[in-house]
Amino acid sequence: MPAARRVPGEGGNSAEPVGAAELEELFAPLAPFSVLILAVSGGADSIAMMHLVARWRALHPDQQRTLLVATVDHGLRGGSRAEAEWVAREARAIGLAHELLIWAGAKPSAGLQEAARDARYQLLAELGWRHAGSGPVAIVTAHTEDDQAETFLMRLARGSGLDGLTGMSEQRLMGREGTCRLLRPLLRIPRARLVSTLETGGIAWIEDPSNDCDRFERVRLRKAQRLLEELGLTNAMIALSAKRLERARSALETAVCKLEAAAGLDVHGGIFASFDARPFNAAPQELRVRLVARLIAAFGGQETPARLAKLESLVVRMSAPGFAAATVGGCIVTRHAEEFCVFREPGRACLPVVELAPGETAVWDRRFRVSTSHELSGPVVVRALGSQGFAKLRQQLERGSALPPARAGATLASFWRRDQLLAVPALAGLPQVPADRLCSAEFMW
């Protein structure tokens, strides 16, 4: 484990520490949330955030608010578990609860940093969704002005479009249901001020050895910072450009919401999405791509988003005469007459199987928040209904019952005890479909 170190005054850092007078303005965006989950790795930025948020909460002792520190162990370095446990001890020392999140499974040989980042956000989001029953949840990260500038330059080097160059938003939804948001309250604060805050307080942090490894693009950009500043490319000005681009992106997202309304988009409780082809095809291509991207992300159940080039190609095909169906990002997209449908693709990979004890909540297939009541008599298994299960239900239904596409129905979350089907919450409104009030599945749209 790289040593946690105290460095009061080392390194000649002349930056002003973050003072008590700034806390109210900095953390005002956190106030509406009942649950705050602080993403803390152990580095200087996140350790400083942890202490600052704890100080801010102490200013409001009368407000009931859950404050939880979460650390992701990616398992990429020897000692990573020990580092996470060190963070847990530091959090508990100032009265904060801690949760360890583990990125399990095989790791990719290429694009490791990007995959680790995606896994980190997914694990944090799932933790947030599990706490959604307690009220609005915020995942809070310690990204700084430096991170914003580095992200902008990295994406510029890849030829990114508007979404990429907006950098990181100060806040965004994690899922469309609105109960969990990602907040970055320190995005306008230089990293040096957070380091100075720790140095002044004699507070320890962990130095990640990868932060000095030149094979990582972000590290090379940090080392080039002085040269960039001589050219006028200061972190503050780069972050300002990103903020202005974010304003344009926000306007486009508002236009997509209007397109959803014009096309009569219906997500049918997570069974499938349907919308009118005519207003969709009449809209500008940028809005069509954004709408399709939203639907693929919500219904596809994939760990990584579909590539933009594939989405652009799909949108062109959808508008062409004779389009019938296509698959992308774990979804099937079909057209019947003047209606498009989007639903989960069942056949490419096995859908997950999750066991829930009474009173437990989990995220299933990145689409549904599945829960059981404490009143349940024993554990249940959540799995896809499957084609055979859906066919059996269809045989039992009264004639004329409105059914979703069979392939969509086969991918729905269903609750089982051994071979007994207890519930298919998404289909609970249909007659003769098993329903158990102690089992629920909420689509995370």
C-alpha cells in the first residue's frame, strides 16, 4: 500500500485552502438530497472533499441527512484493498459510514482506465439506487477544475463532438427516474486549493503511483500544464469553454424532450418503448440520434454505451424506406407501419440471475430496481421470464389481452421460488399474470 502521508507545507503550495466561509455556497447543490454518497478513493481531492462535506453537514445539525462514503476497489494493483480499508478507517474516524464496492470479474486488456471509470460509476449508481427508498440520492465526486480541463483536452485530441467537449457536468441524472443524481460541487476549484486544505489541516491522503506514470494520457497532460499555460491554455479558460458548450448541449437535450412528446414516446413501464415514426423522421438528425441513444442506454442493459458511429448508422437506416428491424447496444429496434419499437435483445448473452433475501434491493440487468418486502417468507430468485415462461403466460391470458412483443416479454424481470413463478411486476396489470405485492421491479428510466 502506498503510504498515506502528511505533508503540512511541503512542496511550496501557495494556493489558498478552502475556508469555512465558502462551504455554504460550495455545497448548496447538496442540500435537497436525503442521501449523500461521497465517492472517495483516498487521493488528495476526494479526501479533502470528505472532510469539507463533513464540516458542511456539521453546520446543519438539525437536518436529517444520511452521509455515506463509498470506495471502489478496482483490484488493479496490489494493495488496493488495503487502501480502500484505510479510507474506511479515515471516514469512520470523523463519524461517517463507509461502504466498499468491488469491481469483480475479468478486466479488459485495452482501454483499462475507461473500463475502470465506467465500472466505478456503475457500482456507485447501483449503490445510490439501493438507497432510493430513503429519498433523493446524490453521488458526490471530487472532480476539480484541473480534471475538467484535462477531460476537455483529451476529448479534443479524439475529435469529440459537442457532448464530449462539454466535459463534466456539475450535475446529471444517473438514470432517468430522477431519484439519483451525480454531483460535482468542486468542479470550479483548482486541485492545488484542495491539497492546501489538507496540508493546512495536517490531513493524510494516499498518493496513487499511477499518477506519475507517463503511459496514461491524463498524466502526460498534467506534466504539460506549464507549457499549455504559457500558450494561454490555462485550466480556468479551458473550463470556461467547457461550461459554455454545456449550455448548448443543455438546449439540445431540451429539444430532445420536446421530440419525445411530439412522437408520443411511451416506455410501457420498461417492457418496450414505442413512438411515432413520422415526427421522429422529420426531426433534425442530431435530435434523432440523441433520442435513440437514450432508449438504447435505458433498454439495452449494457455496461458500456453503444458507439456513436453505430447509433448514427442506425438512425439513417431507420429513416430509409423498407426498414424493418436492427439490433444495436443490446436492443432490437423494429418498425411496424408508422411506429418504432425498442426493446431488450434476449439472445446475445444470458440475462442475469439475482437472489434476494426478504427486504433486499438490487439492480437487475441495469434496467430494473428489484426489491422484496421484509414480510416475504424466504429468499427469491430474480431472472428473465424467458420465452417459455412468456409463452405459458400467453396461453393462460384471456383473449384480447394486450401483450407486448414476445421477445420483449421474454426479457422481463420475474420472481421465482424454485420452479414457482411468483410475480412479473411489469405485466401485473394483465389478468391471470402472477402478482405478489411483496415483490417489485421499477424501471430505471
